[in-house]
Amino acid sequence: MRITGIDVCPLSGATVDGGWPQGHEPQEDLHALVVIHAEDGVTGYGSCFTSGGLVSAAVDLLWPLLKGQSAEEPERVSESLHQATFWQGRGGAVTHAISGIDIALWDIMGQLCGQPISRLLGGNYRNRIKPYGSILFDEPRVLAANLESTVKRGFRAIKMGWRPFGRRDRAFDEQLVRTARQTVGDDVELMVDAGGSEQHWPHGTSWARNTASMLADYGIVWFEEALPPDDLDGFTELTRVSPIPISGGEVLTRRQSFQPFLKRRAFDIVQPDVTKCGGLSEFRRIAQMAQDRNIEVVPHGWNTAVGLAADLQIAAFLPNARYVEYLTPSAYIDELTSEPFIVDNEGLLTIPDRPGLGIHIDPARLAVFCPKRIEFR
């Protein structure tokens, strides 16, 4: 079965603020879906954590290499795209676009085989997983209200990230964490994301080490992105001395970028983003390298419904998966599928077991957030 076309669907109108200093407005374009068309009317969906303009430019480069290729060989096709674009890609927007293409091809492969992607990638270790609600830090009163709302939506684990944490002083950082713990109590797991991939991040290993000690006093599960993402030496030292697990890796692309961090055990928990790192094919390779070194793998997912569906398939085939990230609230997750994702009364998500990604994107709902597709034929 041959690939006959690909659509890029930039999402806008309900974009969630990502925590950057300039903020993000709902109409901004930070995510794009890709839809691959194959013979006999078969389609597959992928997701890229990259603006539609960048994804479209990358697909314009990739389409001559993709057109007419087999829709039944996702790993071979994706690796061929990586190999053919070393001089113009090798990370960044091109790899992000390949990520979405790879996810869409696995979606097609699952449909053709009548199996969920997880089974094709190795099998199912579980059929449910704990999602952690992913929210931003805010002023203490607003933060408390957001935490209460997230708990009411059923989440039993919550990650708080980015501004204003780490942007004022240590006392204020502790006030935020203390407020969070007092608000949700001891039965809800809490994670902290410093957002060290923000431009001109001012803090180094000393700040991160002292902050980790403070977080340990409040039972924080992990400390994420405490340093700039390329600080290999800093993460290696921080992970060695921190009293709580250190996590990171969400901005890295391609397995080769992860290798030095894994080899030096720079993270206790590595967090590849399937919509950036190269897709499901590349994620599986990264996860295998991490597991060989007894490093925990938790998918990063500031995401869409398609990205979350891919993360759930990952959670099924990873032997030691414990969590998936769930951006909440987000219309791009909650309003694109014909059947909603539901957090059950135990704070868990059921992993879809239908063929492919296991979800159905409602075309009418997608059109609300993507009124104009960019088509390649």
C-alpha cells in the first residue's frame, strides 16, 4: 500500500500558554497534526510539537522522498527520511515533522494489521496508566485554585512548571511548593518542572542542588529541567547529588542526542517527546537504551489528542511505565476525538486497544481548530 498524500493541520484558537516569558495567545500556532493518506482511502494521524509553518516547510522538503513509499513500513520509511536529510535536517523542525509522519505511519500499520500500535511494538504490559495533570505555576492563590480544579478532574498526580518558579527568589519558590502540598494533601503526587529550557535560563548546578533539597522536604516525585537542556556536565553532577530524581530530555531529538546523557546517567528519568524526537520508531530505540541502564522513561507530552494517544501506546509497551503527561485543560486534547479521554475514579487512563492509535479524530471538530489544511499530493 503506497502513500498518496499528506496534509499539515496547524492548530490554533485554543493554544494553551506554555509558560514562556512572552506568553502564548489562543490563536498562536504551536502544534500541528499531520494526516497521511494511503491507497484505498486509509489515513493515519500524527502530531508535531512545532508550528504549522515549520512543519509545512519540512514536509515540502520531505514529500518527494515520501511520495509513493510503502505505508506499511513505518520504521524503514522514517529512518530513510532521517538519513536523507542529514544536511538539511538532523534535528529541529525536520526531525519534528518526521516524528509526526512516523506516528501517522504506525497508525496506518496498526489499522492494516487490526492491532493497537503497542502490540506491534512489542506487546502490552498494562491496559491502564496514571496520567499526571500538567499545569503552570502561578501566584499562590491562583495556583491553589488551579490545583483544586485539576484534582476535581480526577488527577491523582500533578506537575507544576515554569513561571514564576525560579524567577524571583528561594523563599517564593518554597511558598509555591508549600501552597501546592497544603492544597492537595499527601495523597496526590506532585512533580516540579523548573523550565530550564527557557531562553537565558539564569541558574546553575548550585541553585538546582539547593532547590532539590527543598523539594525533597515536600515529597516531590521528580525535579524536571532544572538546568539548560545542553548542560550535560551539570545534569550529571546534579543527578549524582540530588536527594530526589532528576528528569529531562524533552527538547532532544534523535537517539544520537540522547546517547551521551544516558551513557553518563545524567538523568534518573529521561523524557523523550514522541512528537519531537523522531516518532514512535525513534522513541522505542531511546527507551531501550535507557532501560538497559535502568533509567526510568516517562514520555514528555505538552500535547494534542494524537500525541497523548501515542504516549498511551508507549505506556502499554514500556515494561516499567508509570505515568503519562496530560496537559489540562486543553481543547486540543479534550475536543478533537469522537470519544473523550476519561480519568477514572482511581486516577487512571485506559489505554485504547483499538487498531492503530486507537482513537478517532472527528473531522468537524478538527476543522474548528484547523480551518485550512496544507495539502501535498
